[in-house]
Amino acid sequence: MYKLVATDMDETFLDHDHQIPEANIRAMQRMKELGVLFVPSSGRWYSSIMDNFAHLDPALLEGSYVISYNGGFINRVGDPKPLTSCGIGRACAEELYALGRELGKCMHVNVADGHVFVCDAPEAERTYLEKISGVTHFSSADHTDLSFLDGRNIVKLIFMDPDFEGLQQLGHELEPMARRLGVEITFSSKRYLEFMPAGIDKGYGLKKLAEMLGIPMEQMIGVGDSANDLAMIKAAGLGVGVANVTDDVRPYCDAVLESTGDDGAFEELVEKYLEPSSAL
């Protein structure tokens, strides 16, 4: 019997409007009844993730945890102080920021206190981010470096580009630079190239939580849709992709659901893998 379900948020558990489909709310209720711990896991920060659940009965997440910043942070639900944390370092962030300015990229600079500073966002990205709290926009012309963030721990930096194929090619070209800087490259939402501290990913975060709770990895389910979910999908006892899982991740999934993130795929997940009858 599986004891914990860890899920990516955007494009997996949430629909395209950053809302929780009704089917997923019903699935959360059923998981609670079954004694299965539901753990959100996202590249976003703790407070932003919790905003998605603000309208729900708090009992649905009572006693649970949140894995944020791609596995680098773990919080108890209700406690904004993280149990684990990480960062890429100021010199590393400055070099990546300088490269992004040179390439003319929109960038997200995420800091540990639950805020993201977004540079040169195109209109479509600004519209998307309107639904997320803790976002501050700025212009690269006004900030030639990141000195305005002195004293704040930079957790990760993102290049954004709707040309996802070109972004993936850029990521491949930047691998030697990433290794030199001690960061790893991953991708999400079909428009983000993310630079995270080496060794930190959602699989790492899930394993740390497993150690804290004393739950074997074999009793965990990891659900996602993108490359930044891959380590979690591979680490969990059952790695699951929603129907809209990207082609580079699909082969590594133990199962792929018929429902998409927009559909509310988690009722299907509960029915197939968590209901007592599914073990027969």
C-alpha cells in the first residue's frame, strides 16, 4: 500500500488557470480518508504553493509537508520556516544573470524568503505571473547586476523563452558552464531553463522527506509532467506521468494516466493505485 503521494503543481495538479480541478479536490479528500499523505512538490516557493490551497479545508493538508524550490526546501504545512534549504551563491548568480542579459532572456531570480524577481518579462509571461504571489518585475536596463538583492539568498535562476526547442538546445550548450559553476540544468513548463544547485532536485527532496518520516521510497508515488519532475518520478516506488507529460519524461514513467492536468488526473490516480481494490 502506498503511504505518500508527491506531486508537481503546475501543469500536473493545477489546471492552466492555476486552479485545482474539482476532481483533484475529491481525490485529496479520498487520500485523507485512506491515510495517504498528500505532498505538493514544486519549483515555486512555499508561500506561493500554499496560496493554491487557501480556499480548501485546512484539514486536507493537516500534518503534511511541502517540497519547494525543486526539492531544495521542505516545510511543514503551516510553518513558513523551512526544515531544509539551499542556494546557488552570489558569484554564480551574477555570472548567470550577466549571461542572460547578454542573450536578451527574460529571467526569474528566486530568493529564499519566498519571492521571485522577474527581469524583462514579455506580456504573455506577465499575464501568467499575475496569478502568482510574491512576484516583482524589473528591467535589466535598471539593474546591470544583482547588487539590489544583497543580503538575500538566491536559490535558483531561470531563463524563460517560449521557444522551448531553442531553450533546450541552449541548455545543452551551457552544460560545461553549469558544471563549472556547480549548478545543474533542468526544464519546466515548456518555457523555463532552470539553474539549481548541483545535486538538488525533486528526487533529492523526496528522499530527504522519506528519511524524516521513516517511509520507504517503495511506498511513495511521484507524479509530474516535466523534466524537473523526472528525478522524483524515478526515485518514487511508483513514478507516474499525467497524460500531458513531456516526451522526454514519458519513457521513465512506470505509468501514464489517461487524464491531463487540466482534467484533474488525481481521481484516476486514486482509483487505479490507492483504493484498496487496486491492490487485489
